[in-house]
Amino acid sequence: MKHNPCKTCGACCAFFCVSFPSSETDDVPGGSVPIDMTTYLNNTQRYMKGTKGKNPRCIALEGRVGLSVKCLIYENRASSCREFNISWKDNIGNFLCDRSRTFFGLQSFTKY
């Protein structure tokens, strides 16, 4: 299996507000994100606890950013997490990935 650099990063999970549609929580048919790990953003959106504020860090992130991390709800994570790609995956850069890595003193990914 190819090395997944996200397992030693986690910067995006400790840098951004992780918001998503309220319909994705497990209290709604078809939803999967544990509602007890979320809070209301507005009438149609929720966000992962810990990700909104001065020092964000997702409640579902375990480990140390830049060394070894994992998502405690990986299989049930929100669409915003599922759709967030590592920079240069499929030859497409992701400024937000690089920005969060730089904040934690990690080298930005470059096009290989």
C-alpha cells in the first residue's frame, strides 16, 4: 500500500472550521457523522466541535499534528473532510492543504 502522508500530518483538522450540512449527522436517516461531536453553525449547517475558534482542532483528531494522527470517525467523517484532497493529488494543487501544513511548520507539498 502506498504511504498516506495525511496519517503523519493532520494539519487541516487543526486549522480550519469543519462545517457541513446538518443532514449528515447520524440523527438523520442516511447521516453518519456522530451528532454528539458536532454543534450548530446555522439553520442548515453544523461543524465539528473544536474547529471553530482561535485554536481550532477537530474533536475527532487523535495524535500529534505533523507526526502521527488519525481520525476517530474516519469512515463516518463529513463530506467536507471526504472532499478535502491532499495537495497535488491527481496533479491538482490544494492551496488550503499547503496553507495548513505551512502553519504547523510542515513543508508544503509540491508537484512531483
